[in-house]
Amino acid sequence: MQKVLVVEDELPLNQQLTDLLENAGYQTMGVTDGENAFPAFQDFAPDLVLLDVMLPNKTGIEVCREIRAVSGVPIIMLTAKTEDEHVVEGLEAGADDYILKPMPSFKVLQARIEARLRPMRQSEASEIVLGPLVIDVLGHEVRRDGVRVSLTPLEFNLLQTLAEAPKQVFKREDLLKKVWGYHYDADTRLVNVHVQRLRSKIEDDPDNPKIVVTERGVGYKAGQF
Amino acid sequence: MLSKFASAIFDVFRRSIQVRYVTITVALSAAALVAVGGFLSLTIGNGLFQTRVEQVLQESKQASAEVQKTFTATGNTDVVALQTLVNEVIPNLEQKTANGSRKVALLRSPNQATSQFLQSPISGDLTVSDIPASLREQVAKTENKLVYRTISLESGGVLSPSIVVGSKVVIPVAGDYELYLVYDISDAQETLDFMQSTLAIGGLVMILLLGIVAYFVTRRIVAPVERAALVAEQLALGSLDQRLPERGQDVVAALARSFNRMAQSLETQIGQLSKLSKMQQRFVSDVSHELRTPLTTIKLATEMLEARVEELDPKARRALDTLVSQVARFESLLTDLLEISRYDAGAVVAEIEPNNLGDVVTLAVSGLEPLAETLGCELILKLPSRPVDADFDPRRIERVLRNLISNAIEHGAGKPVEIQVGRSKTAVAVTIKDLGVGMSRSQMDRVFDRFWRGDPARKRTTGGTGLGLAISLEDTHLHQGWLQVTSKPNQGTTFRLTLPRRVGGIFTESPLPLGEILSQRSKI
């Protein structure tokens, strides 16, 4: 049974979420305080974290950074704030995805969770070389000049998707579909922020990227080497 | 070219108070100086002339009396002796003095019975024709009296003003003669000319000085006014901290003080208003956000109940249905409120990119087909053959279109709704026309107002929030476009959305007709 950690300070909402998740077949743990979130994460070792942004004592953004420092486990932010900075800040802290309160329905949330927990696509190649990078598809590992680069599963998936079709330009909507598993209601900021994060880990100069290249007005593609 | 120059001059004249007042001062003082100078030179000229005439008459009287005396006294009747006497006396009358010359002529009066046997002596540079005929007639009729006339005498190509004085002289035996003395009065004319030119130069200098004085005086008065105008303009443009310098106790200082007080009170009031308005926007935004978390909980709880709907009795089911629909309505209200508060806070930025309006309209129409089908309403879409490319934020424009089309379906009384797309060089447009219940004039005037509903009692299928058209109008203004409506009760309503083709583009006409424009909302 897959485990979901629910970090939400509103106890009624926390209970509703855990109840619905348990009904849907997940094992859950609810935390209502920012400070307790990271210890709970270490104890519970969840497969996915649902993380509210506005938390007492420690914000969701900080909790997200703490978790990302040690783990690539999928994190979905819950936010009532729709302002750009808030969403972008959460994504930059390492969240894979975000969902606005109130979500259209629990089913939508469930679909997002499932998309994040779905096992990685199988690839025909077991190893892809992209410039200075060696992508070990089976081992879920990326090495740059022999040194291991730590990527979250989502970042790995994004890189793998681009690297598998080195000549293809991916529209942001295509990437949302392929990497995030969305089919509608897409927010292309997700792609932008994650490409930035990915670049900061793999590029020599993230401001002048060579591996993940922007195709102006279209989207992204893998660099030509 | 010339008219251009003239209009430029006129423009300066019209715009600058200073130029205007200096010009008026100079023109008026010039007129006054011309009048005074004219009067002066006329009076002085007359005086000079009269003095001269009196002098001339005095001299002539003497001369003529002496001549008469000489001829009367002579006892000579001999022609030769008389001629000698004439030749002796008359040329003696010629004078050349510093004051001017005197010329002389002795002419025989015409129409006498006796024949002429004396030669008429005449000064060398004088001819008989210089003596006006009218004067001669007058002399002939007058006895013992001097008659004079002013003439212009030409000598050496120069015309000089002169006075001719005539008198009758009787020469024994020879008959009646006329003695003419011609006085050159150019010296008087010269005096007058000199005086006039002095007056003219003095006048010109005076006008120039007056112009300069007027310039400095008006400068003193206009400068503070100009400064006030500049500061007022800056205030109007939003620099509320602009003030005028307050110096002295005069009316200008009083103006500056009052102006500054006014600016201060404006700044304070606007500051307070904007603070209040910000607080209010903040409040609306905070409330909307704060309500989101409990709303999420209620929604999830409702879903939990929905999953167990079979376990509920019919009344509880109905209650659950109500709960579900009202939660949905609550949510859309919150969303719209938040959107409006963002507009009020000026926090909305359009993501404008090149798009095909036809595609966006098609998408909006296809999204609303299910609603149209439910209400038995046919949607007719009329697209131009060419793509309707324009720059806009597709998400916002689709929202506007969805809102307008769903309104048309709802109020269309089941009759077809026609959606037409048009383009011109400068603009693109969509009209949404229904043949439904329509609106009265007063209803139409309020149609874009927040929370306004045409008919509060009307059953609403889509559970609108009352903010839809207000948001649509804001979205349109964000694109610097027009959103207009025309309507007649029981005949239907047409909305028209017009957008510039390019960002910041200017258009004066929509590519599509709206029909009778009864109420119009466009860019403010």
C-alpha cells in the first residue's frame, strides 16, 4: 500500500483528505504543524507528500526545501493563493506539482497523485548519452562527467523525455501531458519552473543552456551535440 | 508658405499671454503716439505757416505800396521812361535772404481797352504759368487788397512750397498791372520736416521702450501664472507632491498659498481614498482566500457523502443535491470575487500573444454546445474564410466569449443564437446575437454593473455570479478593446466584442455592425 503524508493545518480538511485517501486505498498520516512535518516525513517515509503552503511555525515552502534536501519523493503543494509568486515559489522550492484550493473535486486530486506515483515509463534504451550527460534509464541515475547528479524522479522523467527524442521540439502542453500526466487544465508555469531547476543541476551555465534548449515561441528540446 | 507663417504667428499670439499683452501694449501706445504726434505736427505746421503768411503779407503790403507810390509820383508819360522806371523798380523787389528768396512779376491785367506797350518784367526762374489763373482772376476783381495763394514752385527739379501774393498796381498811361511777389517758404517746411522727423524718431524710441517695459511687467505677472499652470498640470498627471513657491504678501503669493492648500487637501484625500480602496481590495482578496480552505473541506465532505448516496433517504438526497449545487455556486462566486479584486488592485497582467480569434470562438462555442442542447437552443457560428489573427490573451478572451454566449443561450428563449466573427485591417470583432427576452433601456445601462441581474426572479440554469459581465468588461479593457451591447425588450440582445489587431493598435470602427447602439461601454 502506498503511503501519503498529508501536511495541512486545518484539522477538518486534514481529516477529510486522509479519510478520502484511505477510502481510495492509500495509507495516510496527517500532520497539522509545519515543525512536525519533516520529522513525520522521516518516520513515515511516504511515497508522496501533500503539502499546504500556509502552515503555522514553518511554511510549506521551507518544509518542501527540507524534504528536497534529502529526498526526491513527489511533493504536491496545496495552496489557496493563486498569485504567481506563491505558486512559482513552491515549485522552485522543489514541489513537482501544485493544486489550488478548492480543487474541482477529489477525483482531480486523486488523478494528480496517481500520475505522480505511476511507475516510470519503460524505455527501449537502457542508457542515453546527451553531451556531457550519461542517463542510466534503468538505474534512474544521471552522471555528468562521471559524477552522479541528484535529480528528483520528475526531473529525471523530464530529462529522459527530452533526451529520448533529441530532434523533437516539445511544446509545453506536450510535456505536461507526457511528464505530468495532464490532459487538460494545464499551467505551463510548471514546465518553465522545472526546466529551470533541471538546468541549474545539469548545465554549466544555466543562463546559457546547452543541454535543455528553449525553442522560442514553441517549447523545449534537447541540445544538439 | 505665407499662410503657414501667418498661422504660426497667430498660434504664438493665441498661446502666449505675454506675446499678446506686449503686442497690445505696443499697438495701443503706437496708435496714441501717432494721434498725439499728428496733432502736434499739424498744430505746429499751421502755426509756422500762419506766422510766415503774416510776415509775407506785411512785406508785400509794404512793397506793393511803395511800387504804387513810385508810379503814382512819377509824372512821366513817356513810354521809354516808364519802361526804365519799371525795369528799375520791379527787379529791386527781388530778394535772396537766409529765410528764402522773393521773386517778382509784374503782369498786365487782361481785358483792357488800351494796348500794352510796357514789357512785363518777371524774375528769371519764374514763368507766367506759375501764377495760378484763379489768383489772377481774384486779383483783377480786388482793389487795394492783397490776395495770396500757396503753390509748389519747381526750381532745378525740386519742388519748393511758396506763397504768391498778388496786388493791383495802376501805372499811369500804361493801365492796370498786377504785381506778384513769390516767396519761397521751404525754410518753414524744413523746420516742420525736422520737427516731424524728431517726433517720429522719438515716438519710435518711445514705442520700443514701452514694448520692453510691457515685456518685463507682463513677465512679472505671467511667470507665476505659468509656474502655477505647470504645477497644476503635474498635479493632474499624478505628481501629488508638487507645490508652488510662496513668496511675499501680494496676490500672486495668495494664489500660491491657496493653490498649495488645495494641492495638500487633494493629496491627503486621494491618499486616504487610495488607502481605503487598497484596504478594501485587500479585504476582499483576504476574505476570498480565507474562505477557500473551509470551502475545500465542505466540498470534500460533500464528496464523501455523495459516495454513499445510496445509504440516504430521498429527503437527505435532496439536501445533498442542494449542498452540492450551492457549494459549486459559492465557489464560482469566490473565484469571480477574487478576479474582480485583482482587477481593482491593478494586479492583472494579460498574457498577450498572436492568436486566431476564430479558433478561440470555435473552442468557446463547442464548450457550450451541451448547455445549448439542454435548453434546445441552436448555436450558429459564422466565421470568415481567412484566419482572424490578432494579438490577445486567449484564456481571457475565451472566458469573455463563454460568458457572452452562455448569457445569450440562457436569455435566448430557445431561439437560435448567432455568433459572427469579423476582421478589418485594424480590428477583430465577435457579435453574439440572441432573439430572446431582451432588455429595456434602463436595464441595458446597468448590464455591466457588479451583481446586477436583469430579472432577479428568473430561473438561472448556470447559476451565474452576477460578476460575469463586469469581469468581461475588465478583460476587454485590458486589451484596450470595446464591449458593447444593444437590446430591445422581447426582440433580443446583441453583444459585440472588438479588439485591436495588434497590441496598442488604434481602431475607430468595429469590423462588424452592432445595429442600433443604445448603450455602449468601451474603453474609458
